[in-house]
Amino acid sequence: MLVGIDVLDVVRMEKFVQNEHFLEKYFTPYEIEYVAKTYRQTLSLAGIYAAKEAFLKALGIGIGGGINLNEIEINHEPSGKPYLKVISGKGQIMLKSMNVKDIQISISHSDEMATSICVIETEAKSDTPKADS
């Protein structure tokens, strides 16, 4: 099991909510559209960014470690529960090589802080071949 967590000062995101270049560099079209429809855009943007960082930390690579932030998407179930999608081929290859079985994220925020945790479940690698029955 791999775990990553991130906490982000919401004020840091205020100047970026309307910055198209920043949004396109770090967020997917779905995320940009989702944030634009929310009542508190800065909180939503900060929460999504924190979730992406928590995921990269759980992988042990961090930002600049091989997966760009706009290659990771925080999507939402109809209930509002967030889930993470890796939309780049190199990210999917990395997850496969690590035997990732499941990824869970949770996002929370107050007026000042956004936080996210990512838990990645992996399957144990077996070095010994299974005997025929």
C-alpha cells in the first residue's frame, strides 16, 4: 500500500483561477469545466491540485517525476465522490509496472486550506512461477 498526502494554502490558488495558461498546463478540460461551474472555484481548484500532488507523492515521484499534472484527472461520481484517472500512456505504464490494483482519493477543504490523501493498493509481485495443478 502506498500513501500520499498534500495540504495547500487556498490563497495560493486565487490568482490562478482565471489564468488560462496555468489552468491548461496543470488541469484537464474536464477539471477546468468542473471548477468553472462550482460556487467556490478557488477551493475546488486547490482541492483538485492537492489530490494530484498527493497521488504523485504516493507514487514516490512528486511533481516533475515523469507524469505531468494535466495527465492526471480528478473526476467525480454522480454522488460527488472524487476519483482519479491517469490519462497518459506513460502514467498507465508506470501504474502497471507497479502492479497498482486500486487508487482512492479524498479531498477536503476549509476557507483557508485544501487537503487530499491518496491511497494506492498494489498487488504483491510473485517471483516464483506457480506450479501446475
